Amino acid sequence: FLYDYRSRHGPSLAQSLANAMNAQYTFQSSAKPAQPDTNGKSRDGDFSEAYYTIAGAACPSACCEPFFIDGGNAFLCESAHLVGETLGIALHTWLQAQ
């Protein structure tokens, strides 16, 4: 789960979502800051691709890909509503705590 590195609430939102996924599924999720590209290289760990999707959002936001359809967790596509439910409950819980 990636958040805008400048965000005040993004880290806690992203970590809450990652924690919920970790509690429900066997693969491990984490929260990491996304920042602007600094060296012109794609997919190098600055997560600039995600940064540009959420930069400047007027509310706490996170960018995520909980699993890849061509990876070992592709079976989750068969029950994607469960992933959505897990994230929805986590988001609701996080909002109530703010």
C-alpha cells in the first residue's frame, strides 16, 4: 500500500489497510511512501508510478495492488469481493478512529 510521502494521514491509512490484508490472507502487505521520480528509472523503488496517481489528493489516499493476476495469489480473483470487503472494513475502522 503506497501513500503520498507528504501526507499526514497517508501512512496510518496505508498501514491499517496492509494490516487488514495481512490478518486475512497469507501473503504479506506493507505500507511504503511513494515519491516523485528522481532519476528517470521506472520501477526502481521510489514508487513514482503510484505517486503520480495519488499526488495532490485532497483526502488521505493509498494506492494498492493487493495481488497480481499472473502471480501465486491469482486464485483470489475468484473471490475478489472478499478482498473488497476486507479493505472496506479496514477503511471504515480507520475512519472511525480519526
